[in-house]
Amino acid sequence: MSLERNMRCVYARAYVRILGANRELSWVFFDTFLPLLGVAAFVYIYKATTQDPEVLNTLLTRVILGGSMAAFWMNVLWGMGANFYYEKENGNLELFLMAPTSRMALLLGMAIGGLFNTTFRAISTVLLGSVIFGVSFALTSPLQLLAVFFLTLLALYGLGILFASLFLMYGREAWHISNLLQEPIFLLSGFYFPVRFLGFYVVTIASFIPLTLGLDAMNQILGGRYALEWGLLPVGTEIGILAILSILFVLMAKYALAYMEERGRREGSLVLKFQ
Amino acid sequence: MPMREFWTFRHAAWLGWQTESNWTDPLLFATYSVIRPITTTLMVVLMYWFVGSKETSLFELMFLGNTLYMYIFNVPFGISYVIMEDREHYKVLKYLYISPANIYVYLMGRGVSKFVITTVAVAITLAFGVLFLGVHIALGTINPLFLAASFVLGLTGLIAFGTIMAGISLLVARHNFYIGESLAGIFYLFCGVVFPISVLPWWGEALGKVIPITYWLEATRRSLLGFGDPTLAQLTDMEVFGILAFSTLLLLALSVVLFRAYNHVARARGVIDMTTWY
């Protein structure tokens, strides 16, 4: 398959997603203010229980970062993982599979489109959250922050493509798995509290979720001295692990997609609806 | 309840249960149903533990509020989601409308499965809290009548919220999730689910005090823990119950009127069978 054709596929899929998400202005409002409700509740928990202003600022930094990165996790679960489920139900999946392009190109387009929209939601959560709740960030290294952010997203969307492959075989089971992976991952990855608190064994397992190390590193870079004290590993080490996870998940996603598609073709699950 | 409404309710409850649970075996379904709510509660528990909050009462207040929030999220959202599911996914809503079923009763019936599943999750989470997290349920001081009456009122209020949202869902395209998430977020933030409402700014506290759910949480906390939100301490148990009863009846009446109106408009506009999930 030619590179040009695949790039056209990436562009086409991303274009639809970006245009689709922005055709309704009220969605922009909801996307901006909805995450703030959840973030605000967690902010007030810490405000009700923490006296030291510096500790409070570090914890609120964590909450705001967690709230903004939650948007990416939701996008990976529902916009990437479960997307093949919706396409199958709507009758589009067979059309996608007939097209002479790589599945990875298709999913890359979805990822880019999803990233574009989700980044808006995440940035607005960070900006509005920090202004409304008076949180100040102590940025120590912009370069490291960028590296952590992009590697986390690369690994995360690799994981998203891996999830998507499940939907080529399964229907409601996989939908429920996506549903199940929301809050437990918020807990395991320490979205709203320093993940180190979970203990060595749990954190070791949780580190396979890119958001665990990504959030921890971002918090260390932005959260001041308490964030460094509560950090899991040195930021450089976390960047290295995230790079490995990125390669690992993208490779696994490629093989899982090919395998699941082949199984789906043999067992006839690619066009099964309402299963 | 007339016979036809009874059968509608019964079949809707059965259908709801099948839709929720028949995608897997019962054991896996049971595990699935409790993992998510328990982890949500654990997350807030860990936040409290991390900051080393020494106030046991605040922790228990939060724990019970967060556990009961499962009803607040699942029941209304579950009822309103039925419209989107039946209209857009399974495309059967139009057939329900031409059957003898009463749609309002049908929606309430579909909410039963959500209620049953949530009740199991709440019971397990409460047991987990009592056994492992040191939450003290004051068994000796529980007033069962007060608890049962406020529970029925609270649940009625949640069903009423659900049917109002379902009515709105009949008219909107693709906004159903946003409406559900917004209301759930507003209730979580302003009803004192995980902190006393006095922590909020004055306007937030005032908003919390006009939402019936705040009083349902308060009545249940007083019943099970023996104390409630310090912000509402000046109210007697009977006053809390009275406000809850009055606001719930008002909400129920409003839900019947609003649903009837939304239903009429939806039929007049011809949007009962619209599909917008593309």
C-alpha cells in the first residue's frame, strides 16, 4: 500500500473527526465546563482537609493535571477503543475494511482527530482550573514537560489502537470493558493523588498504564518541591520508560489489529450487530 | 396501579435486566458491577488518607455520600439513556409508542435494573467500608422508619430527575450524554457528596440547599451515622424530612407535567424515530 494513499486515509479520518466535533457549538461549551465540575469537587476535598498552602497548591496541581489528562483517557477508551464498536453498529466498519488502506492509517487518523479535540478540552481545564482555583505552576523544565506530554500521548494512543482491535472480535463485552476501565484507571494511575501512595507492587503494575508515569512526571515538573518529594522516579527515568512503552504499545497494536481482523474475518464477527 | 401499567412496568424491568446483564455470565457481571463503584469510592478514600485527615466524622460523611452517589449517577442517567438506546441504537422506540405501553411507566420499569444493580454495589461498598475502612454505622441508633421513608423519597426524586432528563432526550440530538454528565457533576459538587457544603462559595452553598438530593443525603447520613453535614446541623430530623418530602413531591409532579409536554412536542415534531448517532 502506498504511503500517499495511507496519508490520505489519515487526513480523511482526522478531518471527519475534527469537523464532526466542532459542528455543534454547544459541545465546545460542554467540553470546556463539564470536566471542571469533577475537578472542582476534588479541589474542594483538598481545600476541606489541607491547611498548608504549599501542600495544597501541589495537590491542586495534581487534580488539575489529572482532570485534564482524564480527557485523553476518555478519548482513548471511547473515541479510539470503542469506535470500531460504533462503526460496526452503524454499518461503516465493513466499508473501512474494504478500503485499500492500512488499518493503522485509519486509526492514526482517528487518533490525530481525537487528539486535536481533546487537547482543546485538556488545555481549557488547565487554564480555567488554575485561574478559578488560584493554582500556580512551578514549571522547572519546559523541554521535559513537552517530552513527557508527547510520549505519554504516543503510548496512550498506541494502547487505544490495541483496545480498538478488541472490537473487531467482540461487541458489548468490549464496550463494557471500556466502561470498566474508566474509574479504576483514575485510581491506579493516581489521577488525583500522588501515585506513590499506592505502594510498590500496585505502582509497578500501574506503571504499564502510560498515564501513571506521565502524570507523575508532569506533576514533578509543575508541582514544586512537594511534588518532587512525592514523585515516583526521577523524571528522566520516567521519560525513558514512557519511550519504551510507546514503542511497545504501537508494535503490539499493529500485531493485535492484524490478528483480530483475521479472526474476525474467519469467525464472521466483523459485521455482527447488537451482540 | 392498573393492570396494563403493571405489565408494562414488569416487562420493562425484565428487558432492562436482560439488556444490562446478558452480555456475559452472572459471576463476571457481578464482579463488573461492583468493581467500578468500589474503585470510585476508594479513590476519594485515598485522597483523604493521603492528606492524613484526622477528622473521622468528615471521612465517614464523605464515604457514605460517595457510596450513595452511585444511585444519584446510575438511576437518573440510566433512565434517560433508555431513550437514546431504544431510539438510536436498537431503533425500537417507535414500536413502543405504537404498543399499548405507557412510556412513563416503561421508563420507570427500565430504571429497576439500574436500581437493583446499584443497590448490590452500594451494599458491598458499605460492607467494605465498615469491615476494612473503619466506618461506624450506628446500628443501635438507626431509626428504620426514618431511613426507609427518606430512602423511598430520595429514590422517587432520582426517578423524577431521570424522567425529566428522558423527556429532554426525546427532543435533543446527541446531547444526552452531556445532559446526564452535567447533572451528575452538579449534584456531586453542590449536594455535599464528598465534603460539607459550607466549603463551597456562598452561591454554591445556596444552590446545594435547594436541591432535594442534599436533604436525602443528609437524612440518610443522620439515619446511618447518627450525624450529618455540619452546615445543616441547625435543622431537626423532622425538618430535613419535611423539606425532602415537599421537594420530592414537587419534583415528581414537575416530572409528570414536563415529560408529558416533552412527549407531546416530540410526537408533534416527528422526532420519535430520529437517528442522530452518525
